[in-house]
Amino acid sequence: MTVETHSTSEEQRHVSEGSAAWLEELMQWLRIPSVSADPAHHPDVAASAQFLADVLRRTGFPTVQMWEETSALPAVYAHWPSDDKDAVHVVVYGHHDVQPADGEERWTYPPFEPRVIDGVLHGRGASDDKGNIFMHVLGLKAHLAATGRTSPAVHLTMFVEGEEESGSPHISELLTAHAAELNADLVVVSDTGMFNAQTPSVCVGMRGLVAGELHVHGPDIDLHSGSFGGAVPNPITELARILSRIHDEDRHITIPGFYDGVVEPTEQEAAATAALPFDEHAWVTGPAASRAAAGEGGWSTLDRIGARPTAEINGIWGGYTGPGSRTIVPTDAFAKLTFRLVGKQNPEQIRTAVTEFFAAVAPAGVEVTMNWEAGGVRPLYVDTTHPATVAGARALSRAFDNQPVLFTREGGSGPEAELSEAMGAPLIFLGVMTDSDQIHAPNENTEVALLFRGCEAVAHLWTEIAAVGRAGIAR
Amino acid sequence: MTVETHSTSEEQRHVSEGSAAWLEELMQWLRIPSVSADPAHHPDVAASAQFLADVLRRTGFPTVQMWEETSALPAVYAHWPSDDKDAVHVVVYGHHDVQPADGEERWTYPPFEPRVIDGVLHGRGASDDKGNIFMHVLGLKAHLAATGRTSPAVHLTMFVEGEEESGSPHISELLTAHAAELNADLVVVSDTGMFNAQTPSVCVGMRGLVAGELHVHGPDIDLHSGSFGGAVPNPITELARILSRIHDEDRHITIPGFYDGVVEPTEQEAAATAALPFDEHAWVTGPAASRAAAGEGGWSTLDRIGARPTAEINGIWGGYTGPGSRTIVPTDAFAKLTFRLVGKQNPEQIRTAVTEFFAAVAPAGVEVTMNWEAGGVRPLYVDTTHPATVAGARALSRAFDNQPVLFTREGGSGPEAELSEAMGAPLIFLGVMTDSDQIHAPNENTEVALLFRGCEAVAHLWTEIAAVGRAGIAR
């Protein structure tokens, strides 16, 4: 006789019943190489959209559309209104395109021939994002079956784009063109992960991003460093001196106004971060492949990645870079810079502050120009006390044997803040990717059991969100 | 009736008499494209050596040899002992190879079809160095004719190499192999210039040089700057910070021990530099093609070029340098560095000091390596009070209507210090190149009248040096 330590929920039971057929269908989807970055695979991206649309229709969504007016790569839209007229309108966001599978020789199994081995699903897209977005299919079925409903407890919209791995170049146009359909009370993003497979957690922040190129122009011609060196400004020297002034000795960013809008973690968030089972030594020597952790004084490694903004030099070049030496004072020097933003930092204000800083520290005798890339990504800041955040965490906790759910902040950047702003709605994350999934790398994989947990969390989520209600979400 | 303001010397008269034939012969020599850097022209370098050897034989040198045991590109050696057994032994150094004539479409006249137009000789090598070394042919004839001697007033050795424009890769071997023939009391280098055509001057210093590559290694793989940025050392940031520490705010070099051996100009030298008709604005906007003069505080532009050592960054690279942005923390960053040395600075000691400095300022978490190029060039320091220096200046003054001769220091580097050291003899410069000669560029040219002045200076030089005598030179 065995002792059940946890009660089995109805949702869990229905997920379990549907799991085999669902996994089979997911694997069919993974066979479609929907690589948006490669024009040769654009027909596959269209086929992938069609596959998902068919599945959603069969699942019961009364409205399913292909949105392809802004791009050749279609987004899938599906809507299933709740019978409860005043239900919360939720838009689920994710994507059906995948990263390229470059270097197929480095894959243990062919990237587009998915298979399950020892409980692990292998294949491109298994985690990012087909696996995670497909959780909504089985999750919704289990939600309906467990609650005995014939429609979801929320007005449910699926918005699954096909260009995310190419930088979502048309998402602004989609959001504008379909503002009516996407007029949500809440956005749920299923394109992020958990701290690890044993630690249920939800993302409560993603960093924003602005990118540009700093150019220092010195002499108009390469000069002989014997005849001129020491007597005219060297643009490389000046570039290095300018770049060295971005951070102080303690690696705080010195740019006036840069930290405006940074939201420091609350005590609760700091406690949640401290509770994460983070092994810094393993991180440094493993995924970071570095000799040491280093960064802004007064903050932990996890804070530096998730809670703090950065100024990063991604590339630098100028002068002679071939073999041996060439005795020149070169004409130009360049650096590529990106700034990661957090909290309520504003990309436009950051660009202005950085441009003014470089102008202020530019030495006489050289021309200093900062050329920004258009656009930029706003940071996403999730209020951990918001009822929707709490509801999402509760749904995940129920799927993970009522374990406490921790909060994490991701260092990367995505279009989520823009989604939230365009829809005028708060946003929460529900995803079960983990660091070991090797997304964007060879041998992408995910634990099948984790996907089933995600399906179960989805099934609970609509009930939890419905309990909060529109007034609670809008509070 | 005209008034002669300057008496015409016998030397000048004999230069004038021989000038037409001499110019014709020089132009024949300039037709030989003796480009040492281009293997296709190596037969021409050999032909150029043969041409010079024939001329020197006809001039009367009893010993003329081709030295080609160390390289396929021959040096020309010629020796004419003085009848005065105890005469000073002088070695004249120069080169018969020339710079490439790349970009022939940018030449007004074909580079190897020399011609005289409005008193200006056009053609590759007209100045550097065929024109300047050929002055010794007519100068010597005039010396003999004016003094009525049948041998020079000094034991005269010509040592004209064929690889100078390729960095003199075999000169050390030549100096060692022929130490007996080159056992001189004095070296005269005719491969430099004057302040300008109206300002007779001699070079009394050339800067030394050491070159190397600074390498900063960070993570072992390019990291995603979203997931890792701010929490691991960025090698470009660290490189910029290290490079920014080479100079202080006043652009003094901060490397401990770096200034050891620097010889500051004497009051006489400072006065000579101040007397040079230097137009800084014209220099900045003209040859320097810059927006401002800038350099070490407390020193003038001419001092910064000639009298002061430098640390120059000639190239820099690392990370992503293509179009757009790539959000990485890169693995590596590199910089090419050269240090110009003056006075008695020692290349080996400088290398040690710089290496130790970089090791001392290297931050934790990155690997910092300085890789030096072998060799290096010692600075050449000429004592302006040395009797040989004074004699050389007097010879030049006599050729320039007894104008005062100023002293200049060149910022560039050459093998002169090595010559002087290998022969254990002091060294002086006698050359009439000017900044407008466009050596190493298209449209190389020189004023014919200036070459004749140079011939006359040579004719005076042997008399002046003989007057100083071996004891005076060795003082």
C-alpha cells in the first residue's frame, strides 16, 4: 500500500489522461522546421502556423485566424469567449517560429526529428517556444474537463507570432492593426522559464535594451606615429578613455540620470532572490565560462543580472588589426554598446542621457558621435503584489505539489513590455523553460514531466484569474 | 653691376660645373625601380646596386663590393682610403632601395620616368634616398677638385644598403659580418632632412621604438549579454580601462620607470627648437589633418614629436564589429601598442616596465597578456656639442650661405642607433629632405637646387671632419 503525500487534482488527472495524444501532436509540430531567420524555411513557418491553427480549431476555439497582412510569416490568432460575459479577457502570447539549428553535426539527434528518451523530449522548439505554447492546448482541455465548463473561465485569446526569433520586426504593426482583438485585461506570456526544474518560479522582470555605436574621429588620414605620435589626439586612446569613464571604480555607472527609473527590489523580492538555490561557483565555471563573477558593487550576481541596469561594450575596432605592427595614429575608432534597462527606465531618456554624457566627456580635438539604433526595448517590470501575479504564482504552485513559488528576474530583453503597454494591461509570465534546455543552441530539449506540470498550471490559471475578476486585475 | 653678397667657394664652383652630368646620371638611377618590398622588383634592386657600384668605381673608389651574402638584395660597399694615414675613418650610410609606387594613377608623372620641371626633380627615390646618397658622388668630386687632393681628407667608406624600405631585416648580420670594414671613427647618415628648404638644419635625434599586442581574455565563450551582462568581466571594458590608465589627465605616461633614460633638451637645444619657424596652425590643418594639437602637458608640439617618448595605440579590436548590434559579452579584446623612445631609454627596460604595469593594473577575473615583438629600435641621441656635430653643422652652413644651422629631432625611428653602436662610433646626419618631398607617397620630388647644396655640404664636410681629427672625434 502506498501513501499519497499529495492529493491528485482533477486538472492533473485530465492532463495525465490527455498527455500521450498531446505529446504525439507536439512532436508532429516539432517536425516542421519553422526557422524564421532563414528565408528558405519561410514556407515551413507558414505550415507551422497552419498546424497550430488546426489544433486550436479542434480544441474548440470558435475563431481561428492567420494574421499575415504585415509580413509573410503569419501569426496565429484564436479566440474563445467565456460564457461569463464579464470574465477577464486574457491574451496568451508566445511564438511558433524557432531558432536555426546551425551546426547540425553538433546535435546528438537530428533537430527536426523529435524523440523522447528517458523522459526528455529532444528537438528544436521542444522548449522554446512550441513546447511552452502548446501547454495551453492540453491545459485548456483539462481546465474545461476539471471544471465541467463548456467555455473557459476567462475570455481567452491566443496570439502566437511567427517572427520572435527574428526580433519580432512586425509586432508593433500587428498590435496596432489588431488593437480591437487584443484589447485585453491581462497578458500571459509563455516564453520564459523557471529557476530550475525543482524550483517553481515565475519571471517578474525582463531588462530593456538600447543599442548604439560610439564613433571617435581623429585625424582625417592615418598619420605616421613617428612623425605625429604624441602631438595629435589618437582616437583609440580617446575612445578607451571615454569608455573607461562609463563605470566608476566600484562599477557603478557614472552617466548622470542613468539610474532614473530603476526600481530597487522590495524586501519581499530581495528575500525571494536570496531564497533561490544559486551556486555561484558552479555558475562562474559552468555557463558563464569565466574566471570570476564581477560587477556593480553592493549587488549579488543574480541582482546584477536581473535587477540592475548595465552598460556593456559588445565590440570595438579601429586602426591596424593585422599581423605585426603598423606605426599609425589612425583616423577612427568605434565601439558597439548596449545598455540593459530595468524597472521604469525609459529607453528614450537613456539615449539622451548617454549621448549627453559622451558629449560632456569628449576631449577637444576629436569628434565624438553616438549613433543609436532605432527602437529599443522597454524593461518589463511586474509588480509582485499584483493580484494577477499572485494568481499566476498560485496556479504554478498547485501544479508543483503546492511548493512555494519564487520570483526571478531575467537579464534578457523581449517585446513583453511593448505588449503590455500596447494592450494597456498588466502582464504575467507562465513558462517552464530551464537553463538546461539549451534553447538557441544545439540539442534543445525539455523534460516531458515539466511540460505536463506546465499544462496543469495553465488549467489552474484560468480558474485563479477568474477568481480575481476584472475588478481585481484592474485594481 | 651686381653686388656679390656671398663669396662663391671653390666647392660650390666645382659642384656647379659637375651638376648637369651628375643630374643626368641620377635620373638614370631613378629609372631603376628598386622596390625592395616587392619580390618582382628584386632584380631591379640588384641592378640598382650594380649601377651605384659602377658610378662609385668611376668616381675613383679603389674598392667597390656588392655585399649580398646575407640577403638576395645587395648592399653596396666602397672604400677610398685617405693618403693621410691617421685620417678619420668615416662610414656614410644610406640606401638605394625605394618605397613602392602604389597607386600609380595618383602620380602626376610616372614614378620611374624621372624628369625636372621648374627646378624640381620628380620621381620615386628623387629624395629618399637615391637623391640624398648620390650627393656624395658629386660632393666627393668637388671636395677633391677644390682641395687639390688625390684622395679624400678622410678614410671614406660608403655603405649603401638595399633593404631599408623593408625594415633593414639583415643589417645586423651585415654589421657583424663586416665589422672590420665598418670599423669607423664616425658615421654620417644621409637619409634625413631639414626643417624646410629655407632653414638649414641637422637632425640630432630619432626616437626608438618597441611594439607589442595587449590581450585581455574574459569568458571562454561569447556570452549572451542579457543573461550574463553586468555579472562577469567584459574584456573590452577591462581593456579600455587598462588603456585609459597609461596616461594621466595631463597626458604624462604613468608607467613606473617609463621615463628613465629620457634626456631632456639642453638650454641650447630648447633655444634651437624655439628658433624653428614652426607654424602650428598650418601643421595641424595641413600635414596633421587634425582638429587640434594635443599631447603631454608642459611640452610644445615639436618637443612632443622629437624630444618626448610616447605610448601610442595603433589598433584595437574585439567582439562584434559588423552591422547592427549583437548582444554579447565577448571572449577577447586586443590592442596594438607602440612606444617611441628618446635619449637613452632602453627598449628592453621599457618592455619590462610596461609588462609589469599591465600586470599590476590587470583586474581580477580576466587574463591580461602583453606580447612583444622581437627586437625594437634604440633611440638615437646626438650630442649637439660634440665636435663632429659642430663640424657637420658648419659644413651645412657653408653650403647655405653661412646661415646658422638649427637642430631638429625627428619623431620617427631607424637603424641609426644600431649602426652607431655596432661601429662604436658617434653619428651625425647630413641630408636635405624636406616635408614637401612626399617621400613614401605619390609624387615624390625634390628641389634640384637643394640637392646641389647637399653636394656642396658634403664637399665641405670632409675638410671640416679632417680638421677635427681622430682625437677630436674620439674626445
